[in-house]
Amino acid sequence: MKEHYDVIIVGTGAAGLYCALNLPEKMKILLITKQEADQSDSFLAQGGICMLRGEDDYENYFEDTMRAGHYENNKRAVDLMIRSSNDIIRDLLRYHVDFARDGLGNLAFTREGAHSQPRILFHEDITGKEITQTLLTAAKIKENIEICEYMTMVDLISKDNTVCGIIAMDRNDQAFPVYSQYVVLACGGIGGLFKNSTNFSHIAGDGVGIAMKHHVEMENLDYIQIHPTTLYSKKPGRRFLVSESVRGEGALLYDKNGQRFTNELQPRDLLSQKIFAQMEKDGTEFVWEDMRPLGEKTILEHFPHIYEQCVEEGFDPRKEPIPVVPAQHYFMGGIKVNLGSKTSMKGLYACGETSCNGVHGRNRLASNSLLESLVFAKAAAKDITEHPSKAETVEVDLSQYKNEEQREKENEQLVLDEIKRKDRSFYDQWCNDEN
């Protein structure tokens, strides 16, 4: 690792990798990640990635996204995401992302909750892994891109509200400054703050907390999505997602008596509420999801990894319903950015789940996350390319970074306190360990 780069990108998920790949090869780029490069939430995305299916689909796709977001979405951001989708998909195909195809070799589409029609491309039930691993492989062979694993951003370096770089810490707890003209925060969501989450535990919103300490503008930190169907387990740790696509393909939800109790294709927040209400009514810790209507062929071919996980937990979805329960899944709020992914600090960008451009509103439509991440990561790269800047070296007192565990807890608490301030009922239900 060198002391100076043109661009530092924090995070090796889809957003961070795609941003790096869209920057000019003359730029020296550093990508850092807390753990191994493939331990980002992008790798966990199951369902797929949306694509506009012709101009006739535009109004429906736009309305589906707005309705899911309770019409609190930024309409310009939604338009940009939808209009950019075909270019993004063409780009992924050029990188040889292996999307599912029909018998004629055409791209195959599936449907998920709150979508008016099938417009979702997929690779089995590991679409996020297929896309992100492909991008990671492409980034690793670029001579201008350096990827450092087990490297944590513990602070931003700034002067006069202009970013100058980051303070990085290696696995030996050694802190040191790394300077750059631009910093892109693509460090994921806040799932690590929750007891029950589908996210990796180390992705805990500390990037958002660091930005808050530097008075970078935030937006809607209380807009947090609960996914309605994760596989129920008494084991500690990350919850296993049972993809929206499973219900999109025809899976049904039952109460303790084996009776359907709601529409399975509602937006995620509404369905989660229905499930919670049913669990409370029945006095149970889960409801049942029945995959048998899909048929054995679809279960084994479209959802092989979900099938394997269910069997590991002692359930055969070909023969019986599986227990599911809502869990924290996605962060719609975050660091406030414009359509070019610029934050309120000069030279600082944010994209992916870390950012809030308003595209999702209060609740994200299924399979818009990968698309949104890629669209606005590319927008960040474009803006950086078009606005050259010069880095300034600022002296940093490294003695303040001795107790990093305490600093990390403080950053996380900043985020939790803001969630509590904005939505006390959500905080009490999901964030307060005393309840």
C-alpha cells in the first residue's frame, strides 16, 4: 500500500468494484475491505437484478418502485435508475455474468413481490455472488487497482470540508494515513447493529458514523427494511434469506393451522407486518412458507442453495413447508448524495447501501438494490472523471487511534441514536436489546 492514490474506495461489494472499473485506467485506485474481498452483502443477494423490458414497461416499473417506496422516492433518481438498467445489463454481459436463459437462449425473467410483471434477471438463487464475483475477478487483473483485505477505514481526513484521504488500520491495529483526491464510501449497510439480520456482522454502519462525525449530511437513517422471509433458526448469527423470488414463483405462506393468511406478493414492509401480526395472533416464533407449489424441478434448479440450506436445518422444501420469520435486511437511508453520488463534503462520494439518493423511498422494491448500486457507482465514477481535483496532505495525530474498538462502538452508537430519535417504535422493536 502506498501513501497517495487518486481514488480510495472503501468496500469491495458491487458498488465499490463497479465504481473502480468505470474509472480511467490512468487513475491509481485503492480498494479496501474489513474482511476478505468476497465478504460483502452484495455476495449474499439472492433474487436478481431488475431490467426495463422495453418502453411499454417504463410506467409500470416506475409505479412499482414508487408504490413500494410509499411515494417518498426521488423521482429523478428512480428515472435515472430505470433508464440506465439496459446499459448496466449489457455491461454485465460483456463481463460474462451468467444470467439464466430460456430454451431458446434468450434471457429469462422472474417476478418478485410488488412487481407488476417479470423483469428480474437471475443466476440460480445466488445472483449477487455471480455479479459481484465477476466484477471482483475483473478488478483483480487491472494494474491500476490495488485491493487490500483486512484493512479498515477508521476515520476520514478532511480540511475545510474537503476530503483529503482516510486513516486506515491494518490487522495489527496499526493506523496510518492514506491520501487521495477522492474517497468513495461503498461500505454497505448497518445489519451488524441488529441481533437478527441477513447481513454480515462486520458491516455495521461505522462508515456512516464516521461521516456523521465529520458533519456530512445524512438522510432517512430510520428507513430500514425488514425482509419478511428468513429461515427460522435457533442458531446465533446471520439469518439465511429465503428469496423474494420463491414467493414470486408461487410459494405460499401459512399460519400454524396450515391456512393462508395474506397476499404473499405485497411490498416487503407490509408483508413483514402481516407476518408479525400472525405470529402474535398464533403465539408462534415463525410462520410456514410452502415451496411445494413450485414443483421439485424449480426448487432444485432455480433455488438449489436455498434447498440445501433448508435441508441442513432439517426441512425438505420439496415435501413440507419451512419455518420463516422477518429479519433486518436493507438500509434505505444513509449518507445523502445527489444523482452523481456526491456527498456534502467536497471530493467525498457514497454509493450502494451506504448512500441515500432517494431512489428507494421508505421501502425498497425487490431486486432494485444491485441495479441501484451499479447505476450510482457508475455515476460516481463519471463525476470523478469529469471534475479533476488535487489532494492536499494534512498532518494527522495518529495517537488518537489507539483504542479503535471504543471508537467503532461510538460510531455505531451515533447511528443507533439517530434511528432512536427518528423512529422510537422501530428502535424499541429491533434495536433495543432490553426488549
